[in-house]
Amino acid sequence: METPSSQWNPKEMEDEQIEFHTENVNFELANPDLLKSWIHALITAEQQALQHISFIFCSDDFLLDLNVQYLQHDTLTDIITFQYAKMPAALEGDIFISIDRVRENATTFGVRFEEELHRVMAHGVLHLCGYGDKTPDEKTRMTDKENEALATRPHFD
């Protein structure tokens, strides 16, 4: 008979800490296991602990509804991050990402869809780590941290 400790699998625990979902959009994330490892490494580099993060990939309409309902902003956005844990506790939150906005922004910025998607994913994680983006200085710091995170991504090509 196996004991609970003999059944423990760190890979399964890692899989449970980061989840990917879709809502109101037809989208399949490429390389989810590599992305989970990358996100774990990003959190570790920020000297943070992870409790649980859900990434929810959705449509513009879905994210706009959330933006209006919870933030009273009647504008399109590429990401909304909801943090549930209080610092310095382990990171816990939901990161909603509009696939429509990411596609449009990738075209606007002249980058591949995957690069823009990964930038936005890192952006959400960095918000959970305590970084803001309201002031010009915060925006500069956030962009620098996003660039650092992108430089550590595994190669997907």
C-alpha cells in the first residue's frame, strides 16, 4: 500500500500551481509545460513563492465586461490581474488576457504573436510580484523586467 508521501510528485504539484484556461475564445496555448517552467523561474528570480496562478485567455468582450464590472473602466485592455494573496505571502491570483488585444498589439508593435503573449503573461506575473505600471518610472521598470523575463524564455522555435 502506498502512503500519501510516496505518491507525491513535484511535477504534478507544479502543474497544479499554474493553470491555463480559456473563456469565450477559441485558443490553444502552445508549449504549456515549457511556459509553466518559465513562469516558475520568473517567480523564483523575483524571490517570491508561488501558491497558485490561473491564466485565463479570453476575448476582448469578456475582458471588457470584467474591466467595467470590477474596475469601472469602459476600455479595452490586454490584461487584468487579480491578486488574492497579501504580500509577502505566496503569489496567488488570476491573470485574464485578451487574445484579441494580444494579436492586435503584436501587429502594431511588429512582433510575433507568441512574443507579445509571453510579454503580457510576464507582465501579469510581475504585477503579482508587486510591480506597478501607473507612473512613468513604474512603466519603465515594468518594461525592463518584462524584457529580462523574455530573455530567459525557452526557445519555442
